[in-house]
Amino acid sequence: MIRIEVSLFATLRKYNPAGPGKKSIKLEVEEGTDLENLFKELKLPRDEIKTTFVNNRRQSGDYVLQDGDKVGIFPAIAGG
């Protein structure tokens, strides 16, 4: 098992298992877990995810998580 910290932003916060008021959660996941599997574990609708950063670097869904990673998951955000 590895430990990671996940932050959900904007409209994705409603999927936070710790409650929508919490910005981040600490999780233990199986070694070898990639971002796509993390999205499934957190029950995040894939079509609502626009960008994911790991340790402040943009990553694709096949990125394999490492112990201590800090993950930020962002929806598409419209604005003027």
C-alpha cells in the first residue's frame, strides 16, 4: 500500500468521500494504482474530469501513483 493525498476542486468536491466541505483527503491505495483506477475508486465520473496534476505536474490517466504523491483533480471550468 502507498499513501497519497487527493484534492478535488470546484464541482468535483461533491464526490469527496470525506464530505463536500473537505478540500483534500489522505488515502491508501494499492501499489501500481494509476490515475484512472483512482478515479474509479473515488467514483468520479470520467466525463467530469478535465485535468489532473500530480506534485504540480499535469499527468495523464496512465500515470502510476507513487508513495507521497499529491494529486489535484479539476473539472472543466467555464467562465468569462
